[in-house]
Amino acid sequence: MSQKHEEMDFIDHLEALRWHLMRSVISILVFTIIAFVNKSFVFGTLIFGPSRPDFWTYRMFCKLFTYMGQSEYCIEELAFTIQSRQMTGQFTMHIMSSLVIGLIIAFPYAFWEMWRFIKPGLYPDERKHSRGSVFFVTLLFVTGILFGYYVVAPLSINFLASYSVDPSIINEFDITSYVGTLTMLVLACGIMFQLPMIVYFLSKAGIVHPELMRRYRKHSIVVILFLSAILTPPDVISQLLIGLPLMFLYEVSIKISGNVLKNKLKKAKKELAENSN
């Protein structure tokens, strides 16, 4: 193959990548515009939902406490108000919130576009074993987003709203602080729930193996608890609610890494048998 032809192939790859990126960005912008236009639903229902006592999570916990005979723990009021102390505060948060929602909704399609670019460069065996990657990445991302929105964020907001060092201090949160905290918690959960897929690809690359993960299980628990302490308020229940699912995902990742290693050994034995014949 000539050098000129190789250069043209490289340029063609860059051109293909450019179009995949453009379609991904366009999908994000489309959903961002849709979210921007529907600000009543985005802010009134989605963003400010966890700040109201009638939010789904608070109602479910209230039903649970009532069933246990502890109805006094039902959340009837969240003692804080949201303000905008900057002239551009509401407009800036409107744009940023719409962009985050557009990114979340468009994530499956954007990842699919990137996968379409990567997939042709894989070997047939790698394509076979990576089948369903888009589905599982999307499933884990959506699960993490929902977990962050319905579990981690409401508990964190409730704790921070009810925390007070002195009764004379009134909690008046700036809209940038509230929206920033909410989006950070939700997106962090969506990203952390990708642990099994990350371990899968690292195991395929030979960087991670199950024995290594078992050896550092105790260290991983410390890291998970540390992340839980950062992402959630400093109370044990909130930290366990995010820490336990991550520990479960870590154990699942060990199984996934073990299956990858098992398939590699089977393939190596098969190739050895074919070569010996």
C-alpha cells in the first residue's frame, strides 16, 4: 500500500470521526433546545421536584415510615428557599440545565455514534464479544441517573436543607448552588454506574483481571466509602445508599472480568490445538 493511500485512509477516518462527532453534538443540541423551550416542566417538575415535600421519594419513604409506625419521620416541609442573587443567574442556569438534560437524553445516541466509529476497527472476535455494548452502557447510565435523581439527590437535599448550626440562620440557597449540586449528584451516579463496562474493556485489554480486583477488594471498599462521603451528606444512611450499590457493582465487575479471562483462555487453548494439528 502506498504512503499516499495510507494518508488518504487516515484522512478518511478523520472525516468519518468528524461526522460522528457532529451528529452526536447535533443530537445534544436538539434535546437541549427542547429542554430550553419546556422550562416549566424542566424546572417546575424535574429540577425543583426534589426540593418539594410531595416528591416521589419523600412520599415513598413516608409510606414506609407509616407502615413501620414511625409516621413522625415523614417529610412535611423542606426548610429552605431558592434565590437568584445574580442578574444573569436564572438565565445562566436555564441554559446550563437545558444542556445537562440534553446531554443525558442524547447520551445513548451519542455513544452509539462513537461505537459505530470504533466498531469497524475491531477484530471479528472482539466484535462478537462486545455485542450489546451500547445497550448495557445505556442501561447502566440510565440506572445510575435514576438512582442519583430519586435516591441520592433527595436525601442529600433533605439533609442539607434541614441542617442548621443555629436556629437564627435561614437557609436561602442560590439557584446556581442548588442546580449545581443536583446535577453533580445525578451525573456522578450515572458515570459511576459504568464500572462494570469499564472493567469489561480493561479486562479485554489485559489491564485488569479478577485476581487483582479480589486482592484490592478492601481498598476498593475504602475508595467507595470515600466517594460516598464526598457525594452525599455526612450521614451513614445516605453513604450506605450509594456505597452498597457500588460495592455490588464491584462484585459484578469481578465476575465480568473472570468471564473475560475464561474466554481468553478458551480462545488460547483453541488456537494452540489448531496450531498443533
